[in-house]
Amino acid sequence: MAGGWVYIMTNQCNGTLYIGVTADLARRVTEHRDGTVQGFTHRYGLKRLVYAEPFEDIRLAIQREKTMKRWPRAWKIRTIETRNPDWEDLYSQLI
């Protein structure tokens, strides 16, 4: 089974959050940033990648995404700030 990523996009520090899962993080984040993906991230202008967690099995990534989406907002923010305290855009690390 191929690997995957759980990622969080936002528009600003402590802004609107979107949690997603993908097998190709660089491609998916580029789609969000370019606005080619219609939906939540496009509507709210979420172009900043602030969290990315790799998994060797896509099924584990999907389960983690579902779990994280049920978390309270404070837990999501704490998870971001543990790895990325300044809410820097991680996109440049992908390309």
C-alpha cells in the first residue's frame, strides 16, 4: 500500500483551518495554492501549509485525518504549534 500525508492548510496564524489527506502532498498543496481546487480551501483562501504528517500506509493517514477532524480546535492548534510554532508556510520545503 502506498504512503500518504495528513496536512493542515490555513489563511493566517490562528485562522481558518482545513485538514486533508493525500498521497502526493506537493501536488495537492500546489492545487490549493493555485486555486484549481474548488471548495472549502478556495472559498476561504487557505493557501498556507502549516502542518504535514507522513504515513507509510495511506489507510493510516486517512484514519488520522478523520480523527483530527473530530478534535476540538485547541488540540489542532496545539498540534500545529508543536511542530511549527510560528505558523510558517511549509510549502517551500516541498518544492
